Amino acid sequence: METTLHSLYLGFSVALQPANAWYAFLGCLVGTLVGVLPGIGPLAGISILLPVTFGLNATQAIIMLAGIYYGSQYGGSTTSILMRIPGEASSVMTCIDGYAMAKKGRAGAALCIAAVGSWIGGTFGVLVLTIVAPPLATIAIRFGPPEYTALLVLGLIFLAYMSSSSLIRTLLMACLGLLLGMIGIDNMTGHFRYSFDLAELGDGIGIVPVAVGLFGLGEILSTPSADAVKDIISPRLRDLLPTRKEWSESALPITRGTLLGFVIGIIPGSAHVISSFLSYAVERRVSKHPEQFGKGAVAGVAGPETANNAASTGAFVPLLALGIPTSPITAVLIGALMIHGVSVGPTLVNEHPDVFWGFVASMYVGNIMLLLLNLPLVSVFVTVLRIPYAYLYPMIIMFCIIGVYEVNNSVVDVWIMLIMGVLGYALRKFDFDPAPLVLGLVISPILEQSLRQSLIMSNGNYFIFFSRPISLGLMLVSIGLLALAAYSFVLQRADWRTKLAEAEAGEAET
Amino acid sequence: MTLRADHVEGAFFVGFGLLVFALSGDLPTGSLSLPGSGFMPKILAALMVFFGLVLALRASESKEFATLSWSDAKHAAMVIAITAAAIGLFERLGFVTTNVLMMFALLTIIERRRLLPAAIYSVAVVGTTYILFVYVLKTPLEAGPLGF
């Protein structure tokens, strides 16, 4: 513990250096704007701004990009509450009760509860990260190929089980992503796979063009500017403070959201999105007044908003301790560090303590900055939403092109982005969630390599995954989740997804 | 039989899986004890065909294909066409010229904005971005024949 406190002191001495604090502030500010603007989520935002960090050192780069990530979770709530437009996917659930509160004249209170809940969730996440990550990194050194395979398989199954779209659709998207991840040279044999004699495809398809195409351009193609005009409710500053009753109604949902979000964040998958959906379902179930959900229930704002921020921080645990990207966003962050010559994994804490602890400490600072930034400046952020969408989206397309081109100075990457944009449009049309595709792309090389290494180690015996304690535990959890999913699927019983969709449909009618 | 969205989606993924199989013909599958470079892609292609079939077989729960709204398709097609033209010209004309032309085209052709405000907006946004990246952030952008 003493070592941790000493290391944290080192971290604060790094994070509070004026230049680093400035980049944390810049990241939080840009992240809030990314969260506020419809059509540009955290993944596209981070990917587009990745080239901006090329001139910074590794610590400043990761501090700024992480600020954009958790800043966008804060900002996403603003459009959800004031316009009923989720700035990004994890704010979808906040729309329901947040906007209902705004229509009742409680927009300020909803924003305040969302900001405070986000701060508590984020700060709790950082606290646990501080304590858990270093010992976990020590354990992670014992991870071999079978353990990595089992963990990634669990992540995919968990994502499929928890995803808001159907199980089959999620698995199809994950398969497509895994296949895309296999384009290029096979690291183990040197074979070119599906590269069609294009030298640029030899290194495979990068995550940035895919992410920016699916989430940035795809969203723009699906949003004609005529549909983007919405009424904006402007809260007054004096209405920002919730009443005592609203505080007491939000206390338990914030606590539950914090714990739930952090735990889900650790498991690979689109953690921040799943956590907010799940938190809403939990709050509705435990509430003494479930009929108030959809009509402005405070718990419907406090729970999901807290959970998505706690999950964003939780996702950094496997990233920093194991070097595993549990989401597309953390994969981009790994890419950013690798560009600066820092490899992420169990050795990070010992080899680059200034980066590791500086980053952890910057999250404490960043969460306070966001709380101070979001409440007083909410009306400023709302002003950004008044820019006509017709003028906004050409600018976003330009930034998409810059962001993708600058990573490798390759126009092939920009063409891939355009193709992915078209794919993203089609996927939205047919109700597919593109997030599992990107996750599949991210984990594909690690999963394939660890699976093949495991089979070579065991001379082709699949029992290797059940003969080592850590991989056995992870595989048993995967089998349990698959059994639960199969039970609902085969017997055609309504699982949690269906029940939630029915609940939402019911609310929409009332 | 009514054609439903999941029939189309299922057929697409079955077709895609089969295409991956066809393209993987020359990749060695290897053995369980020494998997080759075609091992994982073929497993995934098989899974994709299987899940595609399940999706198509359970299509009765999905909406009718004819009821899907394509009202935004024209907007999407025009944005794709203009962006594709911009990407094609990007390395020849450079960052500034290409993006000014792209934004101007998006604003005037798709959004029907007046020419002068659209031109001023395009030049101002692209110019500011160029200065920000090249001079403030020291990140070079693709130069055209005029040097910017």
C-alpha cells in the first residue's frame, strides 16, 4: 500500500505539471464536445485526433486521449437530456428519463445528477484501478497463450450475451470483425491473406479507418441534415441544483451504477454501452415505483450515467495490467502509446512508471476538471448544438479524412474509411450494432496467435484450455453464459434484451 | 412467402462466408497440432455461414423487407460520391484545395446553401484547420501543386 501511495505521489507530480494538466484539460474539453455533438462518438473522436498527439510525449498523448474518452461520457448526457439525442451510444438510456425530466422543467437537476454520478463513478474506478492494476500486472505475467485465448473468448461471448441487439447479430458482427482482422501477412507463417496484391493491405486493416468509417462517416450518411433539427431545452444556471428528494433518490442508483459499471468495464466488450443498458434495467427492477421510469425517474438518469463512466475507467484495468484492449477505444489508446515507443502490458508499470502513474493521477484531476467544466458551462456546450447540422457534417467529414490519412499517410486507408462508412450505413439500416465488429478486428490478431500457440503447445489437444486453473475458470464462465443464452434462444423465452425492448416500447407509447 | 429483412441479411452473410471459403482455397489449413494460416479464417467463415442460416431461418420475427425506409439513401449516395471524388483528388490537389472543393460541393449541391456563404465558410474552415495543424500542432498535411 505504501508503495502504491508513493507511486501515486509520483503520478501526481507528473499529472500536475502545467503542460500535462493543460493536455488533460484540453482532452476533457474536446471530449465533452465530442460527446455533445451527435454523429461523432468517442471512438471516432479519439481516432480523428490521434495525429494531433504525434508531436507530444507518450504521457501527454495518453493523458489527452483518455481525457477525450471519459470527457465524452460526460458530454453525451447533455444532448440526451436536453434534446433526446444520444451524443454517443452509452447515453441512449439517459434519453428516456433525462428528457422526461427536462420536459418537466428539471433539466438542470438531471444534468447535475448526471455530472455528479459520472464523477463518483469515474473517481471510484480510478481508485480501484490504483489499487488493483499493479498486483494484477504481477499475476498477468503468469498468463500464457491458453489464458489469453480463454479471456478473449469470454469477452466475445460476454459481449454477445450482453449486447443490446440479438445474440446471432452480435456474433455475426464479431465474426466479420475477426475476419477483417486476418487480412494481411500471417505473423506465424508469413502467408499473405486476402490482400489482393495491394502492398498497403500487407500490414492489415487498421482500426482507425474502420472505426472512423463505421462510427463517424456511417453516422453522417444515416443522418440527413433535415432530420437533425431538434428543439433544445436550455437550462438556467440557478436550476442546476437538484432538490433534497432528488439527491436521496439518486444516492443508491449512483452506488449501484458505480459497482456495476466498474465490474462490466473490466470484461472485454463494449463496456460503457452495456453497463448503461444494464444499470437502467437493474434500477427499474429494484425500484419501488417502476411505473415512473420513462416519465422522469431520477434513478433512470443517475444509474446509467454513473455506470457508463465507471465502466470507461474499469476498461483501463485490463489495458494497463494485461495489455489487452477490451474495447475499440482502448485499442486506439494502445496504438497511440505504441507510436511513442511504449508497449502496454504487465511490464508497463515497472518500465514506464511515469507514464502509468502519471496517467492514473491525471484521471483523478480530469474527473474534477470535468465536474467543474460541465455544470457551469452547460449553456456554452448547448450553443454548439445550435450550429446547423448542414454546416457541421462537412467539417466532420474533413476531420475524418485528416484523422485517417495522417496515421500512415496512406490514401488507401481513406478509401477503407469510405467503404466502412457505407458498411456502417447499411448496418444501421438493418439494425446491426457495429461495435462487436470493431472489437473483433481489435482482438483478432491476439486471439488467433494465442489460439494457434496454445494448440501447438498441447500438440493439438483442446483440453489445454481446461487443464490450467485460470483458463479453466474463464472457460467455465463462458460455457455458463453460452448455456444461459442458448436456453433463451432455443426455448424462445424473452431474455433481458427483449424485456428491456418491450419496456422501452411501452414507455414510447405512453 | 414474404421477403423479410433477415432473409436478405442471412443470405448476405451465407454468401460472404462462402466467398471467404473460396478466397481461402490456397491458404493451408494445417493440422490441430500445427494450425496453418487458413485455419482461423475457415472456422470463422463456417461460423458465418451457420449464423447466416440461423438468421434467415428465424426471419419470421423480423420486419418485411419492403417496409424498410430508404428515404435517406439519396442523401447518403450524394455524400459518398462527393467524398469519393475528394479522396481520389486528395494526393493530386493537396489538402487545402481538395477539402475546400469538397465542403463547397457538400454545402451547395446537397444542402442547397447560397454560393457565397458556402464559399466563405469552406475557405475559412479549411484555412483555419490548415493553420492549426501545420503551424500550431506541427503536423504536416498533404501538399498540392501550389505547395499547400
